[in-house]
Amino acid sequence: MDLVIDPPRGVGPLRVGMPFVEGVELLRSLDGHRPPSPGRNSPPGFAHYESELTISLGPDRDGRVKAIELYRPERDVTVVFRDIEVFGTPADEVIRRLSEVTRLEVEDDGVRVVAPDLLLALGRPFRSDSAEEPEGWYFESVLVAAPGYYDGLK
């Protein structure tokens, strides 16, 4: 499955501004959806997939999707912004390529990167140059948000 990031509009078929309940239903209809185990509840707006992809929808006060966050899949899913595979390309390369097309706010030496003009943010647990800690080489999450999402967060 390929998911195209289209900030600030959405990711794949998910749209910022769509009714939250429709977004939740859409999450369940995506290929590879893994329903919660019997007896376990999943918070509304969270969905897990066979690929290990997790998608989270954040609602606004009016019951619409204000943010879409994806967490890195292990296999079978490609998440792309323009021609950049955001989870398959080393984070430092993603930062370099994004900086060629938009203004970036790079925090904590590249642990968190925000493209405020695009309403796009990427994160990883830590930055690593070590071959022994490859999980720090790649972004683990990407978020697309509605206009105004970052207002007042600083």
C-alpha cells in the first residue's frame, strides 16, 4: 500500500477536516487493518495494521479530523511526501530534501522537525550516527495537521 502525504489536506484517503466518525470508519476499511484483540479496546481514532503501521486521528472540538499521524510500518507500506519516502529514507536525508522546498524548524538535533508552512511534522526517538542504533537513523512518525494546529504550542 502506498500512502501519499498531501499537507495540509491529508494522507492517502484520510482528509483533515473530514468528520471524525467517517475517518474512524475509513481507518477500519484500509488494507491490512487489524481489529483490537477480543476484550481489548482501542481508543477512537487509533488503528493498527498487519504492516505494523499505526494511524492516529486527532479530533477538533467540532468533531472533525484536525491531525493525522502515522507511525512507521515495518513492511508493505510506503509513505511518500513528493518523491521522498519519509520512513524509508534516512532522516538526515529527509531533512536535507525538505529544506530544499520549505522552511524547517529542526529541534533537538533533528529528533523533531516541523515544516510550519506545510503543517507537517516528523519525529524520531533520538538521533543516531551509530551502526549499533539504527532506529535513530529514520523518522518514526509523521503528522499532517489543520491550519492553526501549531498556534499557541510554543
